[in-house]
Amino acid sequence: MAEKIEIDPITRIEGHLAVSVEVEEGRVARAFCKGEMFRGFELILKGRDPLDAQQITQRICGVCPVSHGMASVLAQEQAYGITPNENGRLVRNLILGANYLQSHIIHFYHLSAVDFIDLEAIAQYQGKDAALNEFKAWVGTQKASSVVAPGAPFLPRYAGDYLDGTDANITAIKHYLEGLRMRALAHQMAALFAGKLPHVASLVPGGVTERVTTQKIAAYGAMLQELRSFINRSYLPDVMSVAAGFPSYFKLGKGCGNFLAYGAFAESADNSRKYLPAGVVIGGRLAEFDPRQITEDVKYSYYQSASGLAPAAGQTVPRPGKPDAYTWLKAPRYKGMAMEVGPLSRILIAYLSGTDPEVRQAVDHGLNQLNRSTEDLDSAMGRHAARAIECKLVADQCARWLDQLKPGEPACVDFTIPRSGQGVGLCEAPRGALGHWLAIDDYKIASYQCVVPTTWNCSPKDDQGHPGPVEQALIGTPIANAAQPIEAARVVRSFDPCLACAVH
Ligand code: NFE
Ligand code: MG
């Protein structure tokens, strides 16, 4: 008999995700990812000035607003027939790059590492580090004032096999605390060119409205140096220790086996060359990405619109309570197949494309240290490793883009909005492939459709009944104790889901 486990909500992710799994003989036999709210951004955008889109779509999410703004200006640029100038392109890379750094750092330390490190080890700390002592005192007060038993204040949190050794845990806690500051630093660094963060003020079709000055370049450079040092000295080694401490997670959480990236970080004005290349991997083979192959199914989603539509013809007609439906996410498919998106997909595609020797070197180096092969990357722990490697690579590239800026020269070009037109903005958010499809009629937005990274990863079954990537990753996962399904939570968190984005 199948035993049903409801994890609702999955904590320490962005937004509200519920996961139901049915366990047979100790393993997940069926899994259902459920996005339980409707937001309606695609409907809000209809009838508005196209220029509102890069501001409104950024409100889809406070973690990856930069990517929504980017996708929006890219779609508009196609519709207006313009491309950004050099400074505009580079500044956008620098803002997006900084956003990757903050997103990857928060995901590892503050959302996921808590699955592996034992924050309660702080009670054993006897040293003189001020931040650790402050944290220890805070935990003490929380425990004293808490009516909930052991585990507080880190609840809800499953009992599990946490990292061994007080010293290892204390070091990780130290970096957990430093990570909070690093995340703020990445925001401040981006804000130099973004005007503000989380929601960027400076992004416009044609570039950015912030001026490029030597002062800003120097300030960004100083903060970037501190972040690169943290990534090299703490983030990468901590991911390595967690990976070494939990080898079984290289065998758990294998996804759908298909990977998709639209590519990001423009290396040419027309965005045809990108630092992280576009591509698909199907059945282990790298192939060219063709945007015409994207459709969205809605058989199991609370929408009454037609199934299998391409995003340019997409519709959003909500139908709460629809029979058989179990989520507000649509089910994006590529050539009818579920595709995993995110750092693992990007790194794998960049690695297999072989265009950048530094990517190959970074991945080979990481895998050698862990005594692993590229096949092991398709796993819960592989996703953490790929994300950390990507974080280092992007931080390194930010230094290069910063060097290429031309102080005093313009960072945007002029444009006029046509009476009618259309455009597609394809980029990469920290969590994966992000697309905005825009149509303009009578100078207003006639249609706006977003297909978002977590919509791909946490999608429900498609019309053929094939589960989405996270659902597939859960199937087969052993659950030792149905009352403490930490294995399922670790698998889901490895994808870094954002349900706020996914339902948009
Ligand atoms: Ni709300 Fe997002 C990223 C986008 S994920 S975090 O990264 O787009 O679906
Ligand atoms: Mg959508």
C-alpha cells in the first residue's frame, strides 16, 4: 500500500510549493508538485505601455528581478529593432552577474546548507569570534522564549543525518553568517549601476540609464574582489565538504535527463554570442536550441485555455477547481519533453559546447576533487556543485566585463515604440531559462507571456501524463522515515525552486 506524504509548504525556498509523494516499499513511487496560488502578471500587463513591462515583470520576484527586467528589455528591443551599445551590454552583464552571486550564495547557505549542516552545533562554541558568539546568544534567547521543543529556532526542520563534527559545523555556521553580508554586498554592487536593488530602476530598452564613471567601476571592483574571495575561500570549499560528507546525494535526485539553456551574458551587441551558451542536451547529446519547439500544456493546471500552445500564442485563462488539475503552474515542454533548467543545465551545456576552456577546466577541477564524473552532476549534490562552480565563473567574468567599460561614454541608445510589433526576450535567470513573449498593438501590450525557470522545473504532468523534472527527480528517492522526509526536501531544494516566479 502506498503511504502518502504531504510536504506543505516546502520551507526554505522562494514562494509556496507543496509536494505530495506516494511511497511504496520505502521509495517514492509518484510525486506531485503543486503551486497553490494564482498571481496573474500576464493579465495585469495587457493593455499597458510596453515600457511598463520591465518594471512590472520585475515585481514577479524579489530574488531574480534583474532577469525578468532583462527578458523584458530584450523582448522590447526585438520589437523596436534596436540593440544596446557596448556600455549598455556590459553594465547589464554586471548587474545580472551580481544578481547571480547573491542568489547562489543565499541558496546554498541560507536555504539549502541547513539541510546538511547542524546549526544547533553553535551551542558547543567556546571561541572568541564576535559574530559566532552573538549568534550563539541569539539562539539561546530564541530557545528560552520558544514553546516548541528541540530544534527551535530552526523549525520546521527535519531530523536527519547532519554533517559530523562540531568544528566542521561551526566553520559552516561562520560562513552562513558571513554569507548574509556577502549577499548584501552583491546587492550594493549591482545597485551602483542598477540605481537600486532588488528591483532595478536603470534597465531600459537600448541599455541602462546609469552613467558609467571611474568611481563606480572602482567601487564595483572592490566589492567584487571581496565576493570572489568569499566564493573561493568559503563557498566552493563548503560545497566540497558537504559533497564529500553526503556522497549518496550524487546518486539521488536524478532529474528528467534533458537539459535546456537559452544562454546568458551577451558577448555581442545583438546577443548572438553569449558567455553561457544556449543549447539543449537530450539523451546525453548536445544539440542546438530552437525556440519554436517550446509549448505549454495545461491538462493538469488550473487553466481553461487550450493545451500545447506556443508562448507567442499563449493564453492565461484561470479556472480554479478544474477537475484533475493540481497546480497553478503550466507544463512547459520542448519537443514535447520535460527539460531541466538552471545552473546544472548551463554548466553542462557550456562544458559540452567546449567553447570556453575555463569552463572545462573549472568543471574538471571540481569533479576531480570530488572523484566524480560528469554523469554524477545529474543529481541533488551535482546541482549544488554546478551552482557553486558557475558562481565562481560568473564572478571571474564580472571582473573582465568591468575592465571593458568605457567611462564617460553613453550606456543606452534611443528608440521609438512602433504602433505594432512583437519580440521574444530569452535569457537566463539564476534558476534557469527565462523567456518573455511580447506583442504590441496600437502602442500597447496586446499579449505578454512568461515561461519561467521554475515553471520548467516544478511543472506538473503534461498532457501525455509525463511528470515534470522535480517530480521525476523525486520518483525513486528512498524515504527512511515518512514522518521526517528529509531526503525529499533535499532533492527538491537542490533545484532552488521559486514558486513566486513559477506561477507569475
Ligand atoms: Ni523568483 Fe526566478 C530565478 C526567474 S525562478 S527566482 O532565478 O525567472 O523561476
Ligand atoms: Mg506563463
